[in-house]
Amino acid sequence: MADLSITSRITEQLEHLPAELQRRVLDFVEALAQSQPKGEPGANLLRFAGSLDPQSAQEMRAAIEEGCEQVDRDEW
């Protein structure tokens, strides 16, 4: 939720800027808004806790380590 005093101060300052600088501020604010993390809070995922049996969890862990922790120096 936005702090109205901050919003008011920003609006006040924007009114004094030329259109090009206002555009730059808008671009910056839009970039900030897009950079906000998206996803589910961890508390919403607790219902899945313990849903994998230990064998399946170990197989998944091994697959991730094998497939994701490799560096292919010739890739680039």
C-alpha cells in the first residue's frame, strides 16, 4: 500500500519536471513495478509439506544436482 505523503511529494515534484523527465520517471516506476517478486508466499505452500516420500525427494534432489550444477564451457 502506498504512503500518501510519499505519493503526494512525488506528484508535487513531477509537476515541476519537463515532459521528457516525467517520461523517464514513469519508465523507472514501471521497471520497479515489474521487478517485484511474483509467486506464492511460503505459508501458502505449507499444505504440500511432506507430500513427497523420502525416496522420491532424494531422486529429485539427485536429478537437480546432476542436471543443474554443470557448467558447459563450450555453451557460449
